[in-house]
Amino acid sequence: MKVTVEIDCTPQEARVFFGQPDVEGLNAFIVEKMRKSAEENIDALRPEELMKTWMSFGGQAQDQFFKMMGAATGQTPPK
């Protein structure tokens, strides 16, 4: 025996029917916080800013990068 049931309702009606909480307000709040954070920090992701940050560490950053990549691939870093 095969029974098919089709229910036509909105997502909000389905949440109420199944007793799930309405998290639209919380979701909007979190998305807005993430948007503001991204806007405030977008300059730090520009290539020029990234290079300034990396270069301020000198050769240490490059060595650390090679070590990390070597560890990930199982190879020894160049000397």
C-alpha cells in the first residue's frame, strides 16, 4: 500500500504546526551583525593590506607558511 499526502502551507505555518520556534528575528540579527563585521574588516582583506601584514613578519611568515604546507602534504620544507 502506498499513501501520498501533500500539504500546502507556508514555512511559518509548518513551524507552528510542528511546534518549532520562530527564529526569523534572531536570524536577521545575526546576519546584520555579520554584515557589519564584514564591512568593518573588508579593508583588511585587500591584497595590499594582506601583503603589508605578511611582510611585517619578515621571513618568519614565509617559513611558517612553508612548514604548514609541508606538514599538510607530508613533505619537508625547503632550507
